[in-house]
Amino acid sequence: MKIVFATNNAHKLSEVSALLGDRFELVTLREVGITEDIPETGATLDENASIKARYVYERTGLNCFADDTGLEVEALDGAPGVHSARYATDGHDFAANNRKLLRELEGKVNRKARFRTVISLIVDGIERQVEGIVEGEITTSESGAEGFGYDPLFMPEGYDRTFAEMSAEEKNAISHRGRAVAKLVEMLHDIELE
Ligand code: IMP
């Protein structure tokens, strides 16, 4: 099955492609002629994943999926959430985002947080959603140099290292995105068998 992944992020593409196996041929946005940024105007991760998938389906008519991820911090009422990429600035400034997160949590005892990924899949016009969650907490200072984004500040439950102190394989096995993609794979196999 040929399927469009609504991303131009090569790292995400190879990660998901490896998990899907060779029965699915992944195609990027650029390959189907979508070069503009898809507007992410939703108020939630679920809405944004859906907006992106529907945008691709409406323009190409091809089976497709889109993902959206956010870090949800309990003491901050779920922030940065859907605004995770642009928490501190308008750009994707990971260092500034991490500084802001530490500032916002200064003096707070409750540092519980979770990463959540939502994937919207559209096959033959029917939309389905799955989510992947990893629970953890925000550390009081950054550790580790692997990964990206909030990884140096996120310590998953049951571990004494941050995501940035883990190899990509170790992180993917327990991460929000890894879990969401595992569900996507399951769902695609079920659909293929229908
Ligand atoms: P996206 O929806 O995958 O583009 O993710 C939105 C934002 O969430 C990113 O710009 C990062 O700030 C953050 N983020 C997403 N996934 C991760 C992760 O695995 N580790 C750390 N930060 C992440």
C-alpha cells in the first residue's frame, strides 16, 4: 500500500518507515507536490493531526497519515501542549523552550509531565486516530545530548536518565511516538486484512 506521511522531516520518515516494513511504501509531502506549510490551526493535538491528514487527503486523494506531538505538564495545566514547538519563541528554539519550561516550574513540587503523540490516518476516505503516551517528569536541569526538543529535561517513569541520555533505539521503544506508530502499524495491518 502506498501511503503519504504528512511530513518533510527525513528523521521521522526513516524512523516510521523502518517500523512499518516493506509492505507499505511511504511517500513524503514534497513527493506529492505539497510544498507549502500546512496550517496547524487546531486547539488540540487531535485537531491538528486531523487537519494535516485531511489537507493531504483533499489535495491528493491518497491514503495518508499525519502526527502531532506535545509535552503536557500537569502543574502548568497541560502547557506547552499543542504549543510545544513555539513555547518560548515563534521559531523552533529548543534551548529557549527548555529555559522557559524550567523557569515556569521553578519552586513547583509537582513536576509530572507526559509526551503525547496523536496520529490521524485516512484510508479510502475513512479517518481513524491513535495516540501514544509516555509518562514521566521534568528534571530540574538539563542532562544528555541525544534526541531533540525537551529530551534533556524529560525523565520517563521507571528510569533515572532523561530521553537525551538514551540511544534512539532505547527511546523509541518507550516513547510517545514509538507507541503511537506501533498502534498505527497494527491498525494498517488490520485494515489490509479487512
Ligand atoms: P511535532 O508535532 O512532532 O513537530 O512536535 C512538536 C514539538 O514537540 C517539537 O517541536 C518539540 O519541541 C516537541 N517534541 C516532539 N517530540 C519530541 C520528543 O520526542 N522529544 C522532545 N521533544 C519533542
